[in-house]
Amino acid sequence: MTRLRLLTGSALALTLLGAVAGAAQAQTAPDFPLPYDARRGVFSFATGLERSLPAVVQVTTLGMSAGPTTGETEPTPISSGSGVIIDAANGIIVTNHHVIEDGQKFRVDMTDGRLVDATLIGSDKATDIAVLQINASGLSQVETVDSDTLRTGDLAFAVGYPLGLDQTLTMGVISGLGRSGMGDAVEDYIQTDAAVNSGNSGGPLLDSRGRLIGINTSILSGGIDGGNDGIAFAVPTRILLFVVEQLRAHGEVTRGRIGATLGSLTAERAVEAGLGYVRGAIVEDVLPGSPAERAGLQRGDIITRIQNRPVANAGSVQATVGIAPPGTRITLVYMRAGHEATTALNVEVLSTDPVQLGATSLQAYGANFRDVKPSDGISASGALVVAVEGGSTAARQDLRAGDLVTAANGMSVSSFPELARALSATAGATLTVQRGDESVEIVLAAAD
């Protein structure tokens, strides 16, 4: 029988010190010594982290609650979260879009006790990033590091104001990289088991030297209370810095397109296609005249790498294209009929027409539709939603992948060309959607 021996107090310290001493005899001292505080006789990461903690702030969003109001009614707190100062000279704070959503005023509570009003510079729902600005002196800022240098197993520290508590620091590890598929958004998340709870949203994820590697944005919880189960996600600095730069310069994010409708390669689809792997993005359709068509992509191709990064699913491609300014040249590796090929294309700003009809699918209002296939296991006819672009009109109106559009503006829809005709006839449309066992109405407004 295996026994677990718990070490406490001086026994633990002696054991750790012995291990360190043994390692020191076996190799030369590293450039950065282990974080041991000899004066206190403890191991600690405080020295690196303390430099960043004053830059972590609490963000309170004020707005009007539901119900009747008068012109004299003052905005009241409707949500709160965390944020981090990345540019002290200009008072620039990064937080989550969902922290400031529907807000009219914003208040920042700093670690030194000051309360400061903040101005919203801009926000991006697709990446869940928002930028605030404050006018205050004596600010601190975090140092930022390239998230592409992270490795699974690195230590990570989450800082924020969870569950009504004052500033709180939790520790974990990087549990995974390149996570996507959590929703319809530009996703390339860092996964960590550092404790993240309600109120941590918008706060920084730091490395063991106190440098910013991401912004905490969501958790995956299996409990009915929505509490922390050790799976949290952060937007990496690779995406964060691009979005912040765009918001500061233009107040919004301008994204390019490649003109390909993509789906994720699942185990079921891999078996159906006779493939021996389940990672990649399937090209569902290619718009005529698009960068994807000029690059030679065809329906059924499976994209496995983009910009030399592995592709796990359609979200991996969207995470790269979604932060590529128009004109960026992107290299793709794809599989076709069991053979690997490489191509390159330029990201472009495609037509602003909200309805674009392809050979085998329809792109409209940020959603991709196609006809129902026998493999979908759906007996009804209609236009099936296969993907929804984060931040689009369709995403804002809660249209979801897997929805089946059966009518548009009161007229029956049995195929995606019929839906295209209905959408082209008017500016916007009211869709009747079959979602599981329920019927839902979705209103797509042309000016949304």
C-alpha cells in the first residue's frame, strides 16, 4: 500500500532546500535564481508580482436598470469587474467588453484608495476586450510579454476583485494553449487552473515574474452555482495588443476576411471522410472572387496549419484572420484527398453587402448557412447555420451554429438559396429558427 507523507513546517523547508542544494551541485546556477527569500526563509514570488499589483484596478459600470426612469435618475452600478493599467502615462486600462457592456459611466477603484471616473475608448465583443482611459497621476503599469512564448506547465497568477473581495491573487499553471470552440468569437485562449471567479473578469493573468500574459475573461463551470472548477480562460497578449492598438487608433477593430466558410473537424466528420485525425478546419464553401478562391482553396479542404500554427478547429483560423489587418499575407497548410499542400493569400476587406451567395452556402449578417445533409441527422428542411462570426449582427442577435432557419419574413425556407432571396429582398429580416425542440424568432437588422 502506497502512503502519502505530508511535510510541514521546518521539515518541508529542509526538504526543499536539500533538493535545491542537490540540483545546484549537479549544474550551474540559473540566470534567474529560485524565488527564495533568505531573510524570511520562505519561497516567494512576491518580489516580481508586487511591482504589478498596483496596476490592477476594480472597474464599476454604471447604467440605468430596467424599468421606468426619469430624466433626473442617476446611473447606478449594474456590473463590476477588474482591469489592468498597461500605459500609465496615458491612463490606459484594459478590461473585458462584458464588464462595461450597457454602461453609461465607468468608475475605477485603485489600490491606493482613489476613485476615478473613466472614459470608454472602445470595445470589441468578438474578443471580449475593452479599453478605458483615466486622468490620474502616479499610476503604475504592467510589463507585457509575448504570449507565444508560453508553455503548458508555466506558473500563472490571476489578479482581480472576485466575489466582492478586495484585490486577490491566485496561483495555478498554464493548463493549455490555443483553446477555442467555447463560443462564436475570435478565440485563442490561454487555459489556466488559477482560481478565477465572478469579479475577476478583465483582470490580468501574470507570469511568475509579474508580467502580463493575458486578460481573464471566462470560466468553464460544471456546477449549478457557476463557481470555479479549475478551468479558466484568458485572452492572450497576442490578440489583446492588436485589439487595444486598433481601439486606441480608431475606436473600433477593422478586420479582414478570406472569403471561406469554415467548419470544425469533429470525430464524426473525420470518420465520415475516412480520415485518421480529428484536428483541423474544413472548408465548407468558397466565395467567388475571394482571396480563398484565388489561393486555390476548395470545398472539402482541411486546413491544418495557419502561419505555422497548428489548427485545432475553425476557431483557430478565425483567431489568426481576426487579428490580421487587411493586406496581411497568410500562409495555410491544408489536406486534400490525403495529400498536403501549402498556399498563401492576402486578407482583404470583402464586400459590405450583408448577403453573399456562394456555390454551396450563403454568408449573411455574419452567419454561414447551407442545406441540410443526411449526415446532419435532421429530418426537417431549411437553411442550417454552420458558423457565426464573433461580434457580427447574427452573433449579437444570438443566432447560433446548429440553428435551422425554416422561415424568413413569414415565408417558408427549404434551402439556403431560398433564404438568400428572402434576405436580399429586404433590409434585414425576421427569421424563424428551429433550435432543438423550440422555435425561436431572430431579428436581423441591416443597420445593427
